[in-house]
Amino acid sequence: MTEFFSQNQIDEIRECFNVYCPDGKVASASQLRCVLRSLGYSPTAAKTAEYFRRHKKTKAIDFATFLEIAKEEQSSGDPLTEIIKALKGIDREGRRSMPSRELRAILSSVGERLSHQEIDFLLSQVEVNGMVPHQKLIQFLAR
């Protein structure tokens, strides 16, 4: 793994792993997701469950196995870049904004669905006159 991560990165990852997994093993998919998120990754619940199932089958998820998962997560696309691409795909007319009701429908029905409260909070931060400017949404998500 040292060819992918520097020794300093491995040390930081190990420190985080040890904080969240004091017994040296990941016990659940939710624990795995928590450790990955604390390192700055943004795996979905489904992706985390897939990692857990795939790696738990063959052996316990110890630090070496966790490092393999972290490498996979590091190699996956940047979530913000993926969101920008999705917004460009939706914006066929080049308006660079979308009706808030359209965003609400997408967030409540596609992928990892948000709750009504989460959507309401998001819209309260980015909505302008019933529209959601893409740039304002991206800036909010990047925080």
C-alpha cells in the first residue's frame, strides 16, 4: 500500500482507524462508513455495505483490509465533480439553475434519498425565488 499512500497518510489513516476501531477490526458497515467519512471520503450507505459484504466474506476487516477499501474509495470519483456533471446533464437549456420543486423531486426519489427535513434545510440555504442556482448549490455542498 505504500506505493499508493505515503507513510504519513498511512499513519493518519491508522490513527483514525484505531480511534474508531479500538479492537482492531471493523464490526459493521455503519462503523466502516463512519471511519471512511472521518477520513474525508463520502461513500454512500450502499457502497459501504458493498465494501463490508465483499471484504467481510473473506476475512475480518482489519487495518490492512481497511487500507485496501480506503484505496478504492480514494480512486473513486470526487462526489462534488459527480454532482457538477449531473447538474450539467439535467440543464439542457443552459439556465444554470433549476426549479426547487424539481430538485426536491430528485433528492427524494433518486439514489440515497434525503428526508423531507433535510431537503427543506437544503432549500432554505440555496433557493432564490423558487429556483436553485447551480453555483449556490455547489458552494453549499462544498462547505
